[in-house]
Amino acid sequence: MTGSKSKFRAVFLSALMVLSVFGGAIAFSGGAAAVTNVSSDSINGGTLSPSEGSTVTYDNVTFNLVDLNNNNSGQTVNVELGFDNGGEIVSTSGVSSNISSSSGTNQDGNLTFTLTPSSSNKTASVTVDDLEVAYPLVSANQDTNLIASVDDTGGDNADYTIGNTITIQDDASNEDIAEKYGADAAYDYDSIEGNLVWKGQEIAVYNVTPNTQIQLQQKTGDDSFSTRVQRTSDANGVVVFDTSSRSEDSYRVRDPDAASASGAFDITTQYLDASFEDDTVNNEGSESTVDLEMDSNRGTFNVNVTESDEDLSPEDLEDIFQGAFTVTDPDTDDEVITISGVSGGDTYSVDFDGIDAGDYNLNFSVTDTTAEDTSSITVEEVSDGSANFANSTVIDQQGDYVPITVEVSGADDTASLVIGDYSEDGYQYNATVVDDDNDGKVKVYFNTYRAGQGHDDLLELADSDDAIENQEEHPSASIDGLLDAGDYDVYTMAGDDQNDNYTDVINGADDVMLLSLTESSLNNMTTWVAPSGSEGNFEDLDELMTAVEDGDLTQTSTAAKGDRAVFALDAGGLSGLYNASESGDVTSEFENAVNNSNVTFHLNQTNPQQNRPAAKLNVTQTIQQDALKAIADPANNTYYVIVSTGTASFDRGTTTDVSITSSALDLRDDAEFNGTVTVKDQALLGDDERGIYSDEDDWEDISSMLTLQDRDADFDSDPVEVQSASDQSITGTATVAPGTELTIRTSATGDNAGSRFVKSTTVTVTENQTWSATFDFSDVDAGTEFDARLSGSNVPQVTVDGNVVEQQTTTTSTTSTTTSTTSTTTSTTSTTTSATSTTTSTTSGGTPGFGAGVALVALAGAALLALRRDN
């Protein structure tokens, strides 16, 4: 930038000029000068390295004018302060001196004041307070000095430098320059090329020749431009152009005194599409917010917002938008606010809470371009909120998680929840829940196993999009064992009312639900078997159920070594211990319960070979080897223990246990194991104390058997005989789990050169542990011999001979028989009785996934699916 330079009076002397330096001040004087020197000069309380374009206020400027007594009586001394190379004095709070002086006036960036000395005055001490200086823009660091020009009425004058040199820093940003000139953007003449200017913006271009006619030229051809507007640059070398009337095109700036024009840049029209996602919004509660999409071809910009009919005050508009935007410049006169930092393409959530119901048209106009849009919305009045339970009664067992669903409606999305009344039940749990996902309900699970132990986290959310703002036990609600079996009232009320341990909720509840707790129980355990290589790893309940549907999980107590055994435990009251509010993997919690002896699991061999110790499952090591998983289905009071018998870890021995994996375990054929779940937890067994029973007479257990056979498969006949026809079956049996896949391969042997063939298919072992393969031998001549081979799934390979025989033709004779029937009609009188039915909505703890009511093994899979329910 080229700075403005203050003009100072030249000192013309009739005699030879002499330059003298006194104490850092420079004086140009004649033989009869009124002032011979300046001393003790300083500029105080402000930076001597100001930024270009900045304004600095100095606390004071002080200096002494020496030898004023050379003046003739009655003469005055005029002093003008100004800068010699950039800097304008904006204001001062006053001038003071030890002799008579005027207060000082500003003119053209300089400060002028008058001193009136007497003949006795020799030195004038001058102080200028609160000197405010505006510095210009510069193109490089630029030195400037504060000059005191002294002139008396007798004709004597001189210029003196006050204080140290000031260096104006070339450090102003484009934003600083734009702000100084009230422009929307600023660009360097030498680097404006390639920039994007939005139509309607005022742009400041700097580093042009000062006080010169600068042209804005539009591109008219490949290399040609035509002038569209001309503006005069200021003394700082800055020119401002308004682009409102310019069309979309490429432009450049032309400085006639520069070596070349600037590089080309584009002026583009911004568009704005402001739209509310919904046409209506509530003025209270969770549905008082609505999404506002601000679509534009521009990155970030500021927008003025008004309401067409001025039905919304600036305060109303600020309330609506301040949560999503930074709101600036609310203007009560023009009923407008400015939202800053709007990003094109983004969506913002704005809140109409507390806004009067009505239809509103909101106008959005970008502050520095011509882009604007209008979006309409209807604000609706909302009734007071209410809270109700989805069920009037919930029945579950001690120790379980209890599902509780609160439905919220109206303006309030928050509900207070109280489980039990301490004054009536000796127990109470208080909470505040929030329907954050606005689906009208909040579902939580209450852990009855941990209740009464001083915990403040007994509720878990079914939907993580909702929230629990507060939960705590009544300070006096301490229980030694489990919550007693019995009935408990559960209260809810809209809003968050925590007064006096939620007493207001109990007394003024919107709804009351009955929670009925029954005693925990250990009901049944069954054994199921799955192939070692079946689809899925049984990571969750869905994979287990899919395996049943696909026939890969079958209820049977017999499996082949290497198959997977699934023990299905039907028990009520364990979900709290296993921290299983919903279905899922609870292997870690299962292991903790085993290690802590709350509920243990054993898989012990019952028929070891003579003089050999029994094999016992090492639960911890088997879990570490990822060979045991526990899956919970708390809605149906069912828990599954899945053991991969091929990689599980077993211990042998009594005094010195030796750990050995199943793959190396030398088990006899038909090795029998007893899978046992034992409850030792005192609270679960009904005691009023927490702890573990040491006496096995106090324990409760349940068992299910598992027999492991050698892996084997075979053909039903040897040799195999098929006809020279299609749909020929070859069958056999297997000890491996139903669902296991085997490969059956047939190939011609001997001298059957004309009938060479290889036929192969995959078969699946059925729940009866049989298999059947179907082949087409219609293209094979009778008399052909072949081999039939069975392999796969770690089953020993078996090969038998086969023969193709002539196709057999069967003739069937049919005899038709006619039977005559006589119909007899009997007259009967029917009586109808009308009855009235009463229905109560009830949620129960559920029935087991692998229920005990399965009577036939052939129907076990269907029964398993039928008994599952979605809670």
C-alpha cells in the first residue's frame, strides 16, 4: 500500500540552514528562532509498531519547547502535530502546558494548538493526553514520525521530531481491509486472479496506484476485455467496486499505471433455497423443533431473517434461531436478525418453543449478495403433557430385569417414574426418563437382582436414543436379599418432579401400573446338538433360532465328538445376575457367575474307562479358547450354554488335574457326560442374606445328559445296487449331528470303458441321523460296476462296491368299488348363552425358548420356535 503523507510547512530561511541535533530532536532554525530546541520528548502508552489500518490510542505525548523567551512581548506560538509518512490524528482528550495554551483542534489529520508565553517563560512543557491515531494501509513496513511544527507570530518557525520513529507493520489481512472499507471482501491487485466473487458483494482491491481511475473490465473474447465501470482509488491505493449490477462472467481490474492488468476472476450469482422439513411444528415439548435446510452453491455466509408480516419480533426470531446459529445484530426498527456462519447444504434444528400459534412466512436474504428465499411454517398450540404405562400389569420373577414402558404425549417429552412406595412396600426407586427420539414412548428395564443394594443405575434403556436424566434408590431402601415376591405399584407423571423423593409423583400420578414379582425358579434343561461346521458361530439368539429353522440345531442328547452341544436352561430370575436386560451374548457374566459360585456349570464324564479318571470341562480355559459361549433370552427365561466339543478344554485327574483339549482327549466311544447348572446364590435361593451357600444341601441344581460317539458314517448296504434309471437312491447312517454335510461320490470301475462316469453329490444328515443321496443312472448301462465313496466333515472315508442293474417295470391293477350310503337327518334344538368377558393387559416374564413341553423329538425344532415370543 502507498501511505498518505501529511504536509508540513517548509522552513525557508534567509540565511544558511544549519542542522542541529539536541537530545534526539531535530531542529531547523534561523538566527532569530522563537524556539531553539525540543527536549524530554516521548510517546507513551501505545505501540510503536502498529498494524496497518489499525487505530492506536497513546496515553500521552510529552515534550518541552525551549527558549520561548526569545519571543517579543505579546507574540503567540502556534504548534501543529502531525505525521510525516502515514498516520492521522483522530482525537485527543486535551492539551495542557505550564503556560497559557489553547485546548487544540483537529484538522486534516493534524492537531493544532496555541501557546502564549510571557517574557519570563523560558521553556514550555506540553502534554497531549489520549492521542488517538489511525494508521494507513502499507505495501511494506513503513516508518513515520510525529512532527511538531512550531510557528510564532513573529515569523520564526521550525519542525521538530517528537519521540521515537514509529514503524507501521504490513500485516493487515484481507478481512481487516474489507472491514476498514466497509466491503464484503478484499483482494490484492496482484493475486485476485482465480477468486470467486458473489454478485452483490462490494469488493475492495488494494495495491493499486493511489488517487487513480481504476477500471473493472468484463471479458468479451478469448483475450479481450471491455471496461464496465471506473472508480477512483484513495490515497492508500484502495478502490471499491459494487458488483450488484454486474452479470455472471469473468472480469479483471485494470490500473493504467501498472505494468499489466490483474488476473481474471469470476462473478457468480449465489442461490439460496431455505426450506423447513415439516409444514407444522408445535410450540411446546419435544416436537417444538423442526429441521431447516439451507441449500446453496456457496460455502459459508451470513443471512438476514425477517417475518413477512412482522408478526415475529427480533426477540422471537432470536429465540427460534439462537440454538442453531450465532445470532447477531437484532434490529428492533427493521424487525430483522442476522444469523452468521450458515453453511450451504447443511440442515439446522430450530426451536419454536414459546412462539404464538399461527402461520408465518420467514424471509431469508444473504447479507452480501442478492440471494434470498422464503419458507412458510405453521406453529400449532400444544396441550399439556401426560404420561401413561403401555401395560396395566407386568408379571416377572425375583432377580430378573422387569420391562417398563412409559408412553408420553402432549407438550412434555419427560416423565417421572417411581417403582414402589417406601411407606407401603419398604422399597422405592425414583427416575426421570426422556423421550429423546420423539416416538412417544420410553422403555426401560429394572434390575430386581441388584435392587436394595444402594445402586443408582438399576434402569437400562431399551432404546439408546432416549435418555434417563436421573435415577436413584430411596435413601432408606436397603434390602439384604432380593426384593420380596409380591405386588408393587409403579407410578408415572408427565414432567420432572423430584420434590421430596418424588412424593408428588406418587400422590398425583397420571397412571399407576401393577408390578407383580413371583419367586425365582430353576425349571428344566435340555440338550441340543449342532454340526461342528454349521453356518454361523451362534453369536446371538437370532443365529440360534436360524439354526433351528434350517435344521442345523436339533434336540438330542447324542452327538459325535467334535460337534457342538447346546444346553438350554429354563430358569426364572437369572437375567439380573447376568446383566441381561435383552437377548445377547452374556459369556463374560456367565464366567463371572461360575467363578464367584453364584451359578455354576459342570460338564463331567459319568462313564470313564476302567482305572481312568473322568474328564471334566474346564469352563475358564474353554471360554478363553472361544469354545464356550453363553447366550441369554431373558424374555423367555432361557439361557443357552454352547460348547464346541472339538476344541473345549477338559481336566483329567483328582489330586493333580491335567488340562487337555478335546481334540487330544482319548475318550471312549459313547462317552457320557452330565451337564449340570447349580444355583448357590443365597438371595436367588430365597435367603434374606447376600452370599454363597457352602453346604450342598442348600444348593439347587438341574442336569441334562450328553453322549459323545466316535465320528462315523456308513452305507446301508454293501454292495450298493441301483437301476439303470433316474432318481436312484443310495442311503446310509451317521453318528454326526443332524445338519452335518457329507459327500457321496460314485465312479465306474473295471472294464466298463463304454460307461465311464463320475457322479458326486452332497447330502445332509437328518434328525434321525440318516442320509440319502439321489443319482441319475439312466445313462449308465446295466451290468456296470462302480465304487461308492463317503467322505467329509472329519468322518472316516468309507468305500463300497456298487452294481447297475436293469430298470424294473411295475404294472399296477386298479379295481373300482362303489359304496351306497344312506343319509339320516336328526332334528336338534340349540340353546345359546350370552357371556360378558373382561380383559386385562398383562406382560409376563415368558416361557423358555427350548421349552419342556416338546413331546416328540421330531417336532422339537418347531416347538422351539413356537414357544419363543417377542417381548
